[in-house]
Amino acid sequence: MQRYGCLIRLRPEHRETYLRLHSAVWPGVEQTLRVANFRNYTIFLHGDLLFGYYEYVGDDHDADQRLIAADPQTQAWWKLTDPCQESLAEPGSGHWWAPMREVWHLPEETG
């Protein structure tokens, strides 16, 4: 399992729209994420920053990212959510959400 964190800015003028959309994420979008081996996907809000976290349990993250991007329901979802966001990713990186580097993790106790 791999952990991923990412960051994006929420446009203040679209805050209520974004929160309303995420109060009832479309089941098809959620199912595509599950099929693409995403687990425990969570989005946190702090001020105008959105922090996303998920655990990836697959073997090919890039291929599963392409699977998500090819899904028609996800594409329709992004047409609604993308205008609510302002990317913080490095220009030309190919990312919409800025990837974050993990610097520490408290592992579960064993035994």
C-alpha cells in the first residue's frame, strides 16, 4: 500500500458549490476510484486549501490514473469540480492537484 497526499486551492467564489457536490459524490465516481485501487480517499479543507489523501493498493498507479481519467462519469464530475479549484501544481508537471512528499508516518503497532 502506498499513501498519497495532494493539495489544491479552492476558489472562494465556488466554495459552496464544491462543498455541495462533495456532500453527495456520485456513486459511479466513487466506484471508479475503488476499481482503480484507491482506498480511504479523504479530502480535508483548511481555509481555501484542499488537502487530499488516499491509499493506493494496486500495482500500476499511472495505469490506474489513466483508467480514472478515461471514465465518462469522472470526466463529467471534473467538469463541475475543476472550475471550483485553482491548481498549485508545478506548471508543465501534468498534475492538477499538487503532489506532496510524505515526510513522516506513524506505523500501526505490530504484535
